[in-house]
Amino acid sequence: MYNDAIMPERFALGVDFGGTNVRVALVTARGGARAAVVAKRSLETRRLRRPAGFVAAVVSAARALLTERGIPRSRVKGIGL
């Protein structure tokens, strides 16, 4: 669960679009080498056939990462593709 006292205030989402997998990661937004992966998901690219389904699957994975960690969307300060 998210706790201001022990977790950084800001986070970012990273999305890596690959030929085999699409990876979605929630990272700390500290910058540089200090950033750390908090949670991640992998989706098989071949299962994401249509553009609308592709986008919906990435959004769903990102929302699930936030929900699992109890992090409010307002704490996400950026998205990298």
C-alpha cells in the first residue's frame, strides 16, 4: 500500500513496445541511476491484434500496477515510451 512516509512521492510509467512482448513498468521518478522499478508487467505482442485492443491492454496493465501497489494516479508524473 502507498505510504508517503516510506515511498517516494513521484512515479513514472515506462512502456517498451517489442516484437515479442510489450513491457509496462512503474518506476520511481527520482531521475538518473537512482530510479528503481517498483512493479512490471509483460504482455504478448501477438495477442494484441487491433490498435484499440493494444492501447486498452497497455492502459489496463498500467492501471493494474498502480492498483496493486496502492499508488494514486495523481502520483504518476510522466510516461516514457
